[in-house]
Amino acid sequence: MGARSVRLLLAGSAAVTLALSAASPLSAPELEGRRRMGPVQRLLGPIASAAASVEWARYVGALDAGDVTRAYGHAARALSLDSRAAAGWLTLADHFIFIRASPLEEADPAARRRWIREGFAVLRSGELRAASPGVLARYAATIKAAYLSNVPDEGLGWPGGPRALLNEARVDLERAAALGAREVEVALAYIEERERELTDQGR
């Protein structure tokens, strides 16, 4: 299929989607879901998810080729095409927190913290647009409590240390609960257990 045929197909599908949307009123949840969509996603409708999958495949290919600039461009396009899918926000956040901020990639603790904060910024952006924002908030809390609070201070140097990370995780969990996330109690129980461990260690 040529480029012109693809453009015609996308345009025709978008027109059908717009016509169907106009034919029937949207419910309150549907209106909220539409508000969270980007303009491209609203235009393309169901095709947007398929187009985003293509961009994510290209993102992986670019990373494998060592071209992070091109990879991030594909990720940005994927998120603009399907911003409601939490998986996309999780994928990019994981890359920043676990790959770019790893000791193998960055020996400097300050650089590691910058990449980690970039990953959390991705999750917060996703909370504004994803269909399941509570999942992203709960994930941020889990990373802080279960992973970062266990990283040796000399390897990360997080301001305030593990106690500060656990406090941040509590705030994330409160937000996750307000956004309708499940199993918040499980994560909270882990935070409390980790706090007891730190107390026993005199930290």
C-alpha cells in the first residue's frame, strides 16, 4: 500500500469515527475518556492504537541500534497517538529509571537522580492522560518503596535518603487511591514494613 493510499485510508476512517461520534451522545465516562485523549488520537479513533504500536516497535528498534534520540521521538509519537494506554507511559518511565539511571549507564549519582526524576515526570504526565491514572501513581510509589529505598545511599544520594522516598511513596499512594487504584493497602503495608526495618537499623 502506497503512502497516498495510507493517507486516504486514515482520512476515511477518521471521517467515519467522527460521524459515529456525532450520531450518538457520549456518556460521562466517555466524555472523560475523550478529554484525556490527544488531538491526534481523537481524530484517528481506533486506528490510533494500531499506529502507536508501530511507533513502539520502531522505538525498540532504535534503542537496539543505539539511537536514543530517534527512539525518544518514536516514543513521543506513540504517546500522542494512544495516550490512554498506561503501558506506554510505564514503558518509557521504566527506560529512564531502570536503564538510563542504572549504575552501568551512569556512575554519577546526580545524573542517576536526574534520569529517575525524568521517569517519574513521565508517570505524572501519564496520570493526566491515561485511562487508568491510579495504576501509574501506584507504580511510582512501588518503585520508590520497593526499589529506590533499598539502593545504598552512596549509589544514589537521594535527598533525605530512604525515609524521604518512603514519604514520597505515601503521597503517591494517596493519589493512587483517589484515582481508583486497587491493592493500595498492599503497597502501604510494604512501606510500613520498610519503615520498621529502617528504625531497627537506626536510620
